[in-house]
Amino acid sequence: MSSLKFGTSGLRGLVTDLVGWPSYAYASAFFRSVSAEGNRRSVVIGRDLRDSSPGIAATVANAAAAAGFEAIDCGALPTPALALEAMRRGAYAVMVTGSHIPEDRNGLKFYRPDGEITKDDEVAILAALGDVTAVGEMRTSAAAPSEPGAIARYHRRYSDAFAPEILKSLRIAVYQQSSVARDLLTDLLASFGASVTPIGRSETFVPIDTEAHRPEDIAFIREVMASGDFDALVTTDGDADRPLVADGAGRIVRGDVLGLITARYLGADTVVVPVTAGSALEQSGGFGRVLRTKVGSPFVIAGMERAQGAGARAVVGFEANGGFLLGSDVARGDRTLPALPTRDAMLPILAALAAARAAGTSLADLVASLDAGEMASDRLPNTPSERSGAFLGRLREAAFRGDFLRPIGSPQSVDEQDGIRIGLDGGRSIHFRASGNAPELRCYAEAKTARDAQDLVRWGLTAAAAAMAEQA
């Protein structure tokens, strides 16, 4: 059985299941699904730095040519930079990336000329896939012409929108690892006046997950920051649509806290976030409206569109992983930052650092002033969706919910948008959901202290495993 599956952000699976015909077939299905949409017949193609990505990108270009699309090779660049280039050209886009997952996996992200594909588009691609697989033979074509200017235009997006010295005197370590934005990030921060030191460059792929941090990454960041030489450390996941920012003590700032800081810095009046983001958004009282959605950027984008349709002025969205989506043009003095409704790592990195400097305080003190509480998360691997589904179904039942949660408190509220998120007494919460990308049951918790949040997650995964064992 193939591991390839559409999840919360594009198609992903094992490299062995994606290279060759499968990537050709899925790309061809995408082009078939949009081929009746008028005269737009060009596609920009980008990739991350995985060893498998250049070959898969070449296969996508062959599929584009066979479908009658002009393929343009943008090379290795951040996913949001590719999306920006597609919007500029009025073209479609395909990004070859597995984001933060290990190198033995990879994926495809598909874009329309106006942004990410929707869940309905995924259905259309899968419907077209059956017709493609009946063809059965890949076609090859000449190499696609290259477009080296997309990264420079992405850089200018920010240099045109913000004053040139917003980071003056800040000492920033850029953990380059294998991020496709490693050189761009270094150059961009330096252009705003920061003193930048690149560290940890790797020629082998490093799977940086900005939401579930690996112990070795935590230890490395703490060791670097223990020197006292830096005010902050920054990096991104593999395709640079999710940020990671650590303060001067090496504490990693939660992605939803980065989003909160960025939304405030931009003067947003409406914020759209998935249910996994912390409750500090509502408690801060700084926004006209906070709209909650299912997990995944397509749902956040749909929420931003609804907010704009209702007359919201400055609409932003972000996820618990830190990826920030700009739904509206934002004016800052005599400068304007145009909308970019796809996950982006550069904006929250810039905004968080600039907000701390503008406040005349450290990043750690800025975060502490938000009183955002603590969150923790972990997962039960190798948990098929049918087992997770059965467990969540039982958890919905009032009698089971009461018995199940008695060791940790009493339910105060229930949100069933994406899995089961239960508000507990004492301002705490616990949230179970099946992963959209892998056979995993995920557990998230929020509490006043990090220890309490971690204890809730440990209890939740242990109790869920026991409950599913009883069901088996």
C-alpha cells in the first residue's frame, strides 16, 4: 500500500513511493484538474534541499510539459517565495518539499495563481488521478528554463515594507542547518541592521519540526545561547514556511505566541487560528475578533476569506507551528506589506525581533508580558486512523468523557471542530486529534505552567493508549 496521502498541507509520503511515476501522475492530475480554467498555462516549480527533491522537480516539469503547461524552474527557494512568484505571474505552482518530516519522505504542495489549493481542489486532483494512471507512460521534455529572480523579489517584499534599521544592534544567531532559506534569512536580518552569525550549516537534511522539537535541537539551541553572545536564535523548517525563534536564554518561543506578537505588531483587527493555538488570543483582548478553525492552512485561509467577506479590515492567520498567513494588505506608516495568504516564516521572525527592539526589552521579557501560559504536545505513533477514530468517538460520549477525565479534572467546555478539545477547570485544556499527515494520535495540553501542561499530555497519551487497547 502506498504511503502517499494528502494531509493538512499537501501530498506527502515515502520517497520510494513518490519518485518516478507517482510524482508524475499526481502532478499530471493537478494539471488536468485546472486545465479548463482559462488561458493560464504556466507553472513555477520550486524545491527544498532534500537529496530527492531535484529529481522529483524534474519529473513535475515533464508532467507540466506533457499537459501543455510552460514549466519555469525557480530552483531551491522557500515555499512562500514560490507562492509569491506564482501570484506575480498569474501562474500555478508546485513545490517539492516534505517540510519538516525526515529525509526518507517528501511531498508536493500545489498552488493556484491566487494561493494554496483548497480541500475541494484536493478532491478534484484525486478524481483526475484515475484518468492519469490509465495512461501509464511518462513523457520527458527539455529542461525547464530557470528563474533565479524569485528569491530576490521575496527579499524585496520585506525590505520594501519595513524600515531599514528595525533590528539595529540585535545579535542574532541563524541556525542554518538544511533550511532552504538559510542564506536568505542571514542576508535579510543583516539588511535590517542586525549583527548576524550563521551557525550549524548542514549538507545533510535536518528535519526541524517547529511544533514538536527534537531533544537534540533543544540541546543544541541551549548550548549556543548559553554563551551569552546572542539576543536570539532563529531558524525555519525545511521549506521555510514555519519559523523557530529562541530567546537569549535558549527558550524556544511557541509558534502561536510568535503569531500573537506578529499580529499585534501589524495592527491586525481579526485573527484566524486553528483550535490548537493557545487561549491567550482571546484573553489578550487585543483583537476585534478571533476565529477558530480546523488544523491546516486551507482551513485558516477559508476563515480569513470569511472574515474579509464580513468586512474585517486587517486580517491575519497563523498556526501553532508558527507559520503566519497575511490575508490583507497591511500599512505601516508610508509603507505597505501586501497580502500573502500562505504560511510564511520570514514575517513572524522579523516581527518578533522588531517588536522586542521597539519595546526596548528582551524577547524573553516581551513573551513574559503576554502571560500566554504554557502548552505541550506529543503523539502516539503507529496509531491507524480507525483506532484514533474509535477512541475519539467514545470520547464524545458524555458518560465516557466524565469517567475518562476524572483523574485530571472536570470538563468545562468541548470543541469538536478537529478531534476533541476539552476545556478543564483551572484554565487548562486537553485536546486529542488524529494527525492529518501520519498514522498518529496527537495530544495537546494548555496550563499555567510547563510542568502541568507536560503532565496533562503524558497522562493523556497513556490513558488513550490504554483505552484503545481495551477497544482492540
